[in-house]
Amino acid sequence: MTISPSPRAGGRAGALLALAAAMLAAGSSAALALEAAGPDAREKLELLRTALWIALPVALLATAALAHALLFPQHRLGPRAARWMVVGGGLALPGIALTAMLLVLPRGPLPAAAEAGPTIEIVARQFWWEIRYAGPAPGAPAVVTANELHIPAGVPVRLRLTSRDVIHGFAIPALGGAADLVPGRTEELVLRADAPGAFRAACYAFCGVQHAHMALPVLAMPRDEWQTWLRAQAAAAAAPQAGPALQGRDIFIASGCGSCHAVRGHGADGEAGPDLTHFASRETIGAGMLPNTRAALTGWIAATQQIKPGAKMPSFHLLTGPELHALATYLEGLR
Ligand SMILES: [Cu+2]
């Protein structure tokens, strides 16, 4: 008598195989989707690839054994073979695979910390990033900006990270760094970008309703360009020139924007919101949420709570259209 595998068992085995294949595909595409742009990230990506290659034969063997058991339930192993399966598949195989993984783990800190690069302070806030650079000249005051991190390419940069309010997380996958940001603690990351380029960092720990909108564009630039950029950021805000910009500055002060925002040189020194001294030089509004355009800017001021509900800035919906445009003209002058 011949026994054919039951169709139900075959279907189940097929589904299991498909699931295993999908998991493997997801794992490998996640590894390929990572683009390492610095030594730290490269090391992690290599480690991930190696771990996947070690895991692959183990996963294939286990899936094959499982599929065989489901497809041919009538095949029974003798006691000797069963013992070998337990010793080989249950002890030897995982032992070898885990030892292999242990051997490829990197040991000790990365060597990047030796060379000197700038130290940059990053303060996480609900739901944006404050960034402080050492002044361009010795003894100069710190240069405070927000929501866009500029680093020189090719040198290790030391990031000192803290949180002002709740627990945040900082991750910059392309360069390989990540840190939990707990209020009262300072974390340090030393990262290097191989070449100029644009990357993205984000908050990875749930920190409140707008956690998902807490991104940080990162720009790695040639070192001399970075120095020029830093000098420009260190300067006070440009004086408003024509009528609408002057009117916009008056509305800015009269509306109380300056109680939360600083505009160095314009009598505004608030600390609850991002420094706006060189706001127009940034590419996004609201921690990577909107492009920095006229339409987005007037919309942001009039309807902050509709655009980013729960953000720590009220909507200024009582401002008229002309007032909003005057404000935007003023802010667009802050290059
Ligand atoms: Cu956060």
C-alpha cells in the first residue's frame, strides 16, 4: 500500500516554506537597504551580513526538517537516528552557529575617537532638536541652531547628546550611531561621514504624540564649507530691509513669538522653541515635517496645531492673511 502525503499537510508545509522565504528575503533586503556612509555604519552592516550568512544554512536545515515531518508524517526515525537528530540538530548545530557569531562580534571600541574633530551638542526637545556648536573663534559664544545638523565630512565628529524634557532616542543609521536620551544624562557618539552628503537622523523612542515627526536632516559638507557655514550661523540676524519685513518683525514681537523663539540681534531671546536667527537657511519646518516654502510657513504659523497636533506652539489663527505674509517675509529674510 502506498501512502500519499495528505493535501492539508502539504498546504501547511508550503505556507511554512513561503513564510521562511519571506522572512529571509525581508532580512536580506533590510541589510541591503542600509547604506553605510561611514566606518561605524559599515562595521555594523558587515556584522549584520555575516550574521545572516551564518543564520541562513541553519534556517534552511530547520525548515527542511520541519517540512519533511509535515509532508511525510508516516516516516518515523529509529531511536538511533532520533538521538542523532537531537544531539546534532539540537546541540551541535546551534553550538557551532552561536560560536561562529561570537567570533565575528567586534571587540573593543572603534578606533575613530583618536583624531580631533568638532564637538557638537544636541538637545532633544518635544518634538524638535536644539543644536549647539562651539563658536568659530576661541572664546566666542556657542552658536545655537535647530532642526538641521551640519557636520564636516571626513573627520570624526563628537556628538554630546542630552534631553531637556522626556526620554527621546537619537539614531542616524547611515553613519551608524544611536543613543538613548534620558533627561539628566549625557551620551556621546563619535561618528564620521566618509564624504559630503545628506542623511537623516530621527527620534526612535516614543516621546509623545508627535514622536513620529521628530526628524533631523544631517548635512555632511567639505570642511572649509562647513567653517564658512558656521561663521555665517554665528552672526546676528540680518536686519529687516523693506516695509513688509519691518512690519513682519513688529508683528513677530507684538504676537509674542519672541517669548519662545530667539532671533539674535532683534530683541527676541525665547528658549521654548527653535532658534530662528538663521531660520531661512534651513530646508525644513517643524523638525523635517514641511519644506521651507512660503505656503508651508504661513500655514505652519496659522495652523500649527492642525499640522502638528500637540506641538508646543499654539496656532496663530487670528492673524490676517497680510499679517501672515508680512511675518513670512520677515522670517524669509533671516538667512
Ligand atoms: Cu523624541
